[in-house]
Amino acid sequence: MIELLRIRDLALIGMSCPKLAELHVPGLRIGDEGLAWLARGCNTALRSLDLARCAGVTGLGLAAVADECPNLEVLNLGGCLGLGD
């Protein structure tokens, strides 16, 4: 099982799948920069993003998702320890 998605992997997913509507990557290490690249590529198509228990996600990555993915309806952040209150 993949445990780490590198920045280039997420950028490639974003660029190659501009119509990606759902992405489920629970439990993986995803950094803010990678999440920003993914959001830029998928932007308006992305409707559901499951980041449950993903390490490395902070408010910076989530801000990129909020800015780039205006049609996002579902965001699962359960167990993401890098987030503040």
C-alpha cells in the first residue's frame, strides 16, 4: 500500500485528471504543497475529498483547497492531527 504521495504525484493527478470529482486518500502522508497542486489541477470538478487520518495537512493546504475548489461539497478531515482548533 502507498503511504506517501509525493508532491509530483499529486501534481500529476491534478494535471492528468482535471475532471476528477472524488478522491479518497485516507491515511496517507500528504503535505500542503502537494494538496495545493492537486487542488489547482482538479479545481472546479472536485466535489468530494477524503483526507481522513492524512499526516501533513495543515490550514495552508486547506486554504488552497478552499480557494481552488469552489464546488467541493464533501471534505473528510477526521483524524488529521496537523489541524488546529
